[in-house]
Amino acid sequence: MDHNDYKSPSFKKLLDSLQQQSWELELIISGFSIFGLFTAYEPLRIEMVNAENEQHIYRFVAYFILHIASSILLFNLLLHVILRGLWIGALGLRYVSGDIEFEKLRYSELFTNYLKKRIVSFDRYIANLENYCSVLFAISFLLIFYVLAMTMIIISIVVVATFIIQGEWLPEQLGSIVGSILIVFIIVGMFLTFIDFLTQGLLKRNKWVSKIYFPIYWVFSFLTLSFLYRPLVYNFLDHRFGKRLTLFLAPIYILILVITSLEYRHSNYLEKDLNSSGTFANKENYGDMLIDDGDFPGTMIIPSKVTTKSYLNIFVPFSEHIEERIFIFNDSLKPKKDRRGLSSNIQITTNWSDEITTKQQKDSIRKIYLRTFNDVYSFEIDTLQMDGDFILTTGLNNVLGFETFLKISDLEEGKHLLKLKRKRKDKGEIVTLTESVVPFWKFKD
């Protein structure tokens, strides 16, 4: 008989043996996982903030999900190691001291009876610790699948919106109708699946409700990849410790979220994260202060607060908002098919359905793009208006952006305010507003 046959006595005996020694594997896996998570936690957070700063929505969602999953797993595994350490300590104490002998404590009858009722025995305490440790270890990795399930639902909505509603392979009206129906189905199904999850199977109990819910459950078992971990879920639901621990962890996560969002205010008026102005200089606008991995450039960057040169180097990081503003001022640059977003660099054909294919055409379009940008954006130092002749370049940390140099040899020594100005269409009229203000000081060398 096959030794992997789950019905065979030998396989059951093997599982029982492994079950007795599982705590050793749990500690080994927890130790390696905690080390790896601590190593990856900060880089994931930095990449998430970087994607948010650069307004890359897809990268931000991906790193946000990875960051949340690593946070949950790290907390659970640390708690598991602590409880396992307590369990090992309890085993060692039992070897030395045996069970609790309440009579030797010589407490009053009131306390003796109360403690006997609450504790019962030391062996029971060890057994409860064992159960909680095993369940917590299993649920730690199950929660990662829950995060993955949420991600898959969000991806499904994005795919429907991108490839069906906004796609070109279906007629526009038909795509809108089919896409809208699919999105409504996904949102309703997501809501019902979440209700069924919170109530631990309420929608599966009534005969008629379960018939309506079953097709949704079947579709979402693939969307959420629940067929990979379904046995683990139902094994939790029919176990008292599993239910209790699941209900106990949910408010703890919420409490941790609230606690980590708390901060102490030292002043009624002063803060560290104000935008640069005539009264505040934020380090995000000065290149020589962006030295840590978690430092990201602001709307406009100059080399430092103090300059002794006759010119001022200015860098404006690129963002999708800038491209939208350029399209507003030059409709000819707006493509018929927007190619922003996720794409593959695997080239199957030489023509990617673009009207612009040659290098000369692309260079010509980029020149028009830059000319439009230079028309939209300008500078003002104090009250002196200046035009910048921007070029495309890569600046700090290989960030794509626009760079120019302003002549400041005629400026007096002392403090000055550099203002980035941009044009905006407002109800058919063109107005000029201040995008960013950065203070700097000029002195002779």
C-alpha cells in the first residue's frame, strides 16, 4: 500500500508522529521567517513610499500589499515564538516542580477554590499553550492567503476596467455594458463573501440562501484562490481554539493600527513636514539633504540651501500629473491610445499599434513635449520673473525629470525665494499659480 495514502494506518501513524514533533519545525521556520521579514520590512516600506511619491499606483498597491502581509506575518510569528518559549519554560518547570499543589500555598478557602476552578491544573495550562501555539502558527500563514485573496479581487476589478471597459477588442458600448455587469458582480460577490467570512458560514446554512450564494462562492473560490487553502479554513472553523483565536486577533490588528498612527505634538503651530515656504525649508527640496533611502524628492529640488555659484541648478521630478497638464495645453500630444500603466517589455511585433514608430518621429514628439513643458512652467526669484530652458534627464536616485540652470550672478547676497510657477486653464482663461516655493541663500565664495 502507498505510504502516502491518507486512509492507511501507516500514514496516520506518520502524521501523529510528526504532529508530536511539530513544535521543533515551527520554531525553525519562525526563526528563519522572522529574520527574513526583519530584513525585508524596511526596503518594502521604502519602495511603497517611493511608489506613492512618484504616483505609480500599480507599484504602490503591490508594495502596500506586501508590506501589510509582512507586518501581519511578523507580528504573528513573534507572538508565536514568545508563546512557544513560554510553553518550553512551562515544560521545564513541570519537570522540576510537577503539578500545582494548592494546599501547600496555604491560601484561604476562598482563594484556593477560585484558583482551582480557574487554573484546574498545570498540565491543562501546558495543553492550552500548545493548542494556541499550533493554531497561531497555522493561522499566520493563512492570513497571508487572505491578503492575497483581497489582492486578487482588486486585480480582477482593475483587469475588467482596463481590458473590457477601456479596451479596444470589444465595441465601446458593449464593452461598457459587459464590464459594468462584471464589476457589479465582483463587488456584490466580494461583499457577500466577506459577510459569509465574518459570520463563519451564515450564508451556507439556509437551504434557499445557499442555492443563491453557491454560484458566487464557486466563482470566488477561483478569484480568491481559496481552493488552495480551503481545507485549512474549515479545519479552523470546526475548532473552538481556532475560532477563539481568529476573533481575538482581529481587534488586536485594529488596536496596533491605531497605536502606530498616534504621534505626540510638541507645538500648536510648528511641524516637521511642512511644505517649503518663506518660513520653512523642507529637506525634500535640497539635493544634499536627500541622503537616506527613505528620503524622496519634492516638487522642485536645488543642490543645497546655500550657493556660492553664479548659477542655480533646478530639477523637477516627472509625474503623471505633469503629463496631464501638458495634454491640456497641447491636444496634439495626447495619443489615441494611452500606453501608461502596466505593460510588458516582450516585443512580439515590431509595431505596437503606435502611429509613431521611428526614432526621428519620437525625437520630434519629445521636442514638442519639452517646448510645451517650458511654456507651462517658469520661475520667479523674489519678484524677478525668469524662464527656464528645461531638458529631460535623470536626477537623484535615477529619478526621471526636467532640469535647467538659472543665472543668479546679479542677485544680492542673502536669502531669496525661488518659486516654480505654472499655467493653468480655469474656465477658459489661463491663470498662473505658484506650484512650489523653496528658500535659498546666496553668498560670495
